[in-house]
Amino acid sequence: MLNMDFSQSLTLGYQADRWQPSPVAGVWRYPLEREAAEHGHVTSLVRFQPGAVFTEHEHPLGEEFWVLEGTFSDENGDYEAGSYVRHPPGSRHQAFSRSGCVIFVKLNQFNDADREFRVVREDQGLWLTGDHGFRRLSLHRYGGVNTSLLEFSEGGRFPACCYRAGLEILVLEGQLDDGRQLYGPLSWLRLAPSSVPELIASGHTRLWVRTGHLAGVAPASQAG
């Protein structure tokens, strides 16, 4: 198991030497949280070298991914950088990349009743702009769990409302400052429901964000 205590906040800056080869030639993984080596709950970065093919596999409790670089492909189509894709529980596919790609992927973390196949492309989505210095693109909502992109054009304070029931962030561009450390591109933060840090986006910053998914997790002082 890796980083599976959800009652504890976790912040990981990107380190290029943490990539690991997968069992499939040409496919590399950068693990963030993992229940077991080849099954169960997984969050990771995955890199396909040009021409790499990942054999057909099933997603017992779903798969979702965000394409960071290049083009990811399967039987359903080609997904360029800036695409968000959800495969529902029980789905199967064979993944490949003709020219190479990097994706952020989460496996086996769906509600079993969430059966929607979904594709959102950031250049075609409906971005909403509010009064808080950022704009937001909703990627998916189900059962109190919200997945979005946030974009700060000139920096600003991360919205405090998003800390409720846990918070997960992947920095896509720019950086976040929590007062102790700066988190640049590909940094990953998972903040427990009990934590309320002060996060400041510096300059132009883009974030993949999930909220609500840790609603049932007890605070660290109560866990165990």
C-alpha cells in the first residue's frame, strides 16, 4: 500500500526520478496512492512512449484520466491534451498512444452506481467565471463529489469552500504556495477534511481539483 491513509493530509512535489516501469513495455508509472501493485484503488501519472500499447483490461470500479501531454487512444477514440475521460465500472478497453502521451489517472474509485461514460475537452467546455479571481470548468459531479478545472489568470487565494469533505489537487500549470512550500507543475496535494491550509496561486495557475470524495473519512485525531 502507498499513501492510503486518507485521514492524513499529503503534499508531494514532482520528482522526475520517481517514474517506474510498468509490466508493459513502453509504459511508465509515477505512483501517488496505491492499494496494491496491479489492482484496487490507484492514483498515478502514466507515460506512454510512442507506439506503446497497454493490453486490454477491465475497470471494476471505473477509470478516469486527464491527458496532460500528447494523445491517448483506445477503441473509443483519440484524446488529446486537455481531455478528461471517464470509463464506468465494469468497462474494458485497450489503451495505446501512437506519438506518446502523459496522463493523470485514477482507477477503481467510482461509486458503483455512477455508470456514465463521459468526455470533456477543455477547449469545448463551459467555463464559468465568478468574483473570486478564477474561472472553473466542471468535469463531473456525482453523489457530492465534484471534479473541476480551476484557472487563475493572475493568481489568488484558493476558495475556502473547497476544503469541505476533503480536497485533492494536481497542479497543471503555475504554482501553489501553502506558506511552507511552493508546488509547481505535476505536484499533487491530498488534504484531509480536518485540514484548512491557506493555498495561494501564484500568477497564471491551472489546477485539476476534486472535492467531496473524503466525506466519510474521520479526522486524524479520531481515525483508527
